[in-house]
Amino acid sequence: MQRFTVADDIPAVFHLVAIAASAGGLSALVAVLTRLPRSFPLPIALVQHIDPNRVSVVPQILGRRTALLVKHAEHDEIMTPGVVYVAPPALHLQIADDGHVVLNSDDPVRFLRPCADRLFASAASAFGPIIGVVLTGTGSDGATGAQAIKRFGGLVIAQDEATSAFFGMPQAAIRRGAVDQVLPLNAIAPALEALAQIHA
């Protein structure tokens, strides 16, 4: 298993983990979140692309498999450490400059709503250094947002090709030069825990 190494130039504090996933993402999210402890000290916001016309049971599926509380994000709430906030179907999940959750039905971005680029960019702008994670999926959502995370001093992890059901999203972020570490799926949770525990 590839190990995550903490470099000397990593920021002293991270404020949030933001995760993007699409095709094949549900099983990848389960694999990551089940390995995180209840005491995980950062809030987690995630965008999983799903059919906007179907009722989402993503929080229920993930919540049965992790010690963390998993819920749909609610407009205007403040995020709490150790809670996973899932973008509701057909709504963009963004973070306002004051740290509140913003849900809106603005136009889709490249046919996507929710859009990971919106989450990544807004969270980085609001919080400064955050950790971005780009998991399996087709297309390129998350790549532009990953660049924003880097501009605001954050760190980006991408799932590797060997463990991705679809490598489009991780590869797009890698090609933009916005990824710090490319890790197999089973190494991502330990990396998040190390970063959060050391630098929280």
C-alpha cells in the first residue's frame, strides 16, 4: 500500500474535507468513510453525482457503514466536525464566506448539479486551506475546483487509476497539476486521518 507522507510545507491547519465522486463513487465513499473514526476532527462535505429525479438515499447508505454522522446538507447551517454533509439531489452545495452552507438551484455546470467544482472553489475561498479528494468518476468535475483549493493553500488527493472504477475525474485533476498525492482507495482514509490529526 502506498503511504501518505506529510511534507514540511503542508499548512498547519486544515478546516474541512471536500470530496467529489461520480460513477462508481458510492462504493469508493463507503471504503473511505468506514475507515474514519467517530472522533474525526474536521467536517466533511461531499458531492456524489446521482440522478436528480430520484430520491437520494446516499446518507442512509453511508451512515449505516461509518461511525460518522451522515446527513443531507441543509441551507444556512454551520458544519460540525465529524459530520458528513451530502449535497442533496439537484442542488449545488456551496460554502458562504461566513462558513454557512448554501444550497441553490443555479444552472447546472457542464450539465451537473450538484457540481464538485462549485463545492471545492467556495469551500477553499471560505476556509482557506482545506483538503480536497477526487474519487472515481467520468468527466472532469472537480478539476477546476482542485485548482482553487491549491490557490488557497490547500491539499488535493486523487484516487489512483488501478482502484478507480472510472479514472476520468481523478485524471482530469491530475492533468491540471492540482493534485498533491495519487493514492489507492485503501490509503485515502489513513491519509485524511493523518492530516487531520496532525494539523487540526
